[in-house]
Amino acid sequence: MNATLIAALRWEEEALLADLLGNVKYRRLQEIRRLLALYETQPPIGAALDALIDGAQAAPPPGIPCPPQARAEEAAA
């Protein structure tokens, strides 16, 4: 793409963003999106425990430490 066209598009993008940031409803929408993103990335609290209890999952999900007993069983297998 032509460098002049890219520069013009970036300028227009910045102008539109500045206009949007001046809008209270847009800022509120962004804050709501940030808040929802906090909850969307976290798995349900009981999901990992249910899976471990049911034996449906050999290893815990990322971020949950593996109990020493499970590590010993994995090493023996």
C-alpha cells in the first residue's frame, strides 16, 4: 500500500478515536468491555475440582499446581 495512503488512514483513525474518546457512551462501553473481559478469561471456580473428582482430567488446568501424589503417579506410569 502507498505510504501516503497509510499515513492518511492512520491520521483518520487517530481523529476518529479522539472523537470517540470524547463521547461518554463510548467510554462507558469500553469500561464495560474491560470488566467483562476480566470474567471471560477466568474458568469457573468449581470446574477444575469437578473434573479432578470425576477423574475426567489427568492433569489440572494451567495455573493450578499438580498435587504431589499425582506427580508421583505420573512418574511411575
